[in-house]
Amino acid sequence: MKTSIACIAFDGEKILIAHRNPTGQMGGRWEFPGGKVEEGEADDVAIVREFEEEFGVKVTVGEKIAETFFVHNGKQVALHAYQITVPHDGMAQKYVLTEHTEYRWALPAEIPTLNFVDSDMLIYPDVMKWIASKK
């Protein structure tokens, strides 16, 4: 079974979200940053690699927040969500994007109003519970 990771950078008020490039099945939609875990790769290693590739920054991986399963192109995929810490907020010093057209910090309640990828919406309730536990 393939595994994907979703990264939750939460600054105490807002979550980092990214708008995917317009190509591909989920193109042009918002998501929690992340990606695919390579064969034999640990989740935390995949998270650091994905952020370096897609945002040009080295992140710190925290606790696992949620896990779910979904079907993509007829295959079952495990989705693991982790708390991450980014080295800066990407505002004064911009992230270097390779897979996204933009990013921003969004209020958690805003997420259901955006054109968010379906798999991330499966973990959204658990992310909201995790955020509530941090306040």
C-alpha cells in the first residue's frame, strides 16, 4: 500500500496551506503540504525531503496527528498527518515553490470553504481536534 503524508504547520492561530500547480488530477486545489512516501522511506524522512523539494526549507517533524485511508486510481493509500515546524513563516523570506502556485496561512475554520483536496478533508476533523487540544 502506498503512503502519503500531510504536514500541519500551525502557528497557534493559522495553518500553512498550499495551492497546487494546475496540472494533474488534484491540480489547482488547496492542500496541506506533503507528498508521497518513497518505498522503504520513513514518514519523517519523507516529510523533510518533500519540504526541501517543494518549499526549499528544512522542517522539524513533530507528533503524528491523524491517519486515514482513501482510494486513488483504484489503489488504497494511507494518509498520515504530522505536526511540523517551519524555520520561518515564508512571508518576509519567501519559500521557493516547485509544486505549488502559492501558499498562505489560513484560519482552520476557513479550510472547508476552500477547494481543498478530498483526502485532506478526510483528516480535517482530526486536525481540528488536535488544534483544540493545543489551545
